[in-house]
Amino acid sequence: MDRKTIMLSILLAGFVSDGSADDWGALELLGRAVEPSTKARFPFVPDRSFGASYLNTPVFVARGAKSGPTLCITAGVHGDELNGVEVARRAFSRLDPATLRGTLIALPAVNAEGVRTGNRYLSDRRDLNRAFPGREGGSVASLIAYAVFRVVEHCDALVDLHTASNNRANLPQIRADLSDPDIRELAVHFGLGIVVAGQGPDGSLRREAARSGIPAIIYEAGEPHRFQEDEVNRGVEGVENVMAYLEMTDRQDVEIPDARVYERTRWIRVPVNQSGFFFPSAGLGDVIETGQSLGQIVDPFTDTSFDVVSTIPGEIIGIALPQPVLSGYALFHVAWQEHD
């Protein structure tokens, strides 16, 4: 079975068919029926052929006992970002569908092959998070994005789970298009306390979902290639906060902290001709001032050292881990509140 035939078979099977508000019944998703008050776990594509293996992400569905919104959770769009994969799995596992209103759809490993092998990108070397909404008949990235987006289109809200990229770490944060009131409320009610403004790049799942009218946010926390318990626990709690905000659950103990909303961010980079080994002295969450020393770069070939000096004030929300760095490499991601 070639990839076009696979895509056609998925479309013919039907992506999402929901019962009416007056007749809450089974959810038809990818050719499977999920009854009220039940959970289901199944592969995106049942076909086991060589050509189907690229679209083998697991699909988790919890169908509530009563009607309500559909929340989608996606993770593993970048295969090396493991914290989000575990957030999605735990949030789904802890949910009792008998007490749920609406539907939770979790795609915990969108780039399943990347999750298995630790590769950020797809087998065709493309970044899946630049390929949405995808198109039928394109590259592997386009095909996966197209298929996944057909599910996402039926969601009432989306939480996309990520970590920092290679050799970097992120302070737990929500990224959201704050110009959209619905997205702003979703971001604040995740309950993390830090919200960073931004639409996201063209082709990213979050931006393309928002363009389709679906409020979408990103949870960014921690480092790639590892599971970090604090970041996972925060993510699970945030997903549960969102479900409570959407009135999908009756959780009463939700305490939403005042959010630090940052409208601007910028990277502090290695100055030209100051390459070497990077040793930070400032860390995630530090509030810094212009002119403050943030660490050192040591050239091991000349035994010369350079101070990394902050060019802006703000809070450090992302950082490069100690490593060899070259001119222009991004070291500290700094966020601040813009004032009139």
C-alpha cells in the first residue's frame, strides 16, 4: 500500500464524527467507535506495511459520560522532547471518563519514529512543526501534518507540549498569541504563572490551529532527551487546570497564580570572535539587568576568557547548557514586559 492509498483509506474511514448535543453517543475517530464513559488506545493507522510505518503515532481517546468540549493534547512533534510525551500519557491515564464532560484526544507521540530513536526531525530530515496544516500528496512531513491536522480541526482547544531544543533548557512557560482573548484565557488558566506572547512560526501546529479558529497554546519546559519529574508534574497539573477551566471536570481545588505575562523576548548571543567553552553563572528564572555578567566563554586554544554581558533587562526563560559555542550562538533567552 503506497502512502497516497494510506491517506485515502484514512479519509474514507472518517476522522471525527460526533454525536449531537441532544444525543451524546459514541465518537467515531479514525474508523474506531469510542463509547461514552470509556477510554480507547489505538494506532493512528492500523496498516502494518512498510509504507504505513511513518504514521504510527498512538491515539488515546477518553469519551466523557456527558456532552462537552473536545480538548486535544499533542506531544512528541519533535521526537527528542520527551517531557511532553509523558505529560500527555499521565494526564490521560489519570482521567476517569465517567466523570468527564466532553472528550479528551491525546496524540502523545506525533513523531513516533523520532520518539523511539531520539531524533528531533523526521526521516525525511524535515521539521514537522513547520509543515502544518500539511497537504495530501506532499513529503512525509506534509502527509503526517495533513493527517494529524484533520483530527485537530475538530478540537475546541489544543495544548501542544514541548521542551527546549538541542543542548538548551527552558523555564516552564506557556507560549500563546495573546492578541486572541480566547487563547489568552487558555494560557492563563493553564496555571503555570509565566506566559510569553507570540504567534509561533508559520507551519507550527499552534499557529495553524489558531488560524483555523482553535485556541491553541504551547507548554515549554525543561530539556530534550530526558524525563524531568518537576516539569512533567507541572504539565499534568496544567492540562488538568485547562480541563477544569473548560468545565470538562468538576475539580474544585484549582488555584491559578497571577501570570507574569511577557510581551517581548530576545536571545543574548555569543559576540563575534568570542567563541569557546560556555560556562553560565546566571540561571533559569533569574531576573537580570543591562550590563550584568551572566557567565564566561573561555577559548581553550588561546586561554582567553570573555564575559557574557546582558544587553537587556528581564527574566531568563531559556538557556544554553555548558558547551562549546561559536559566534552568534544563542545563550540566554530573556523575556520582559513592554511598557507604554
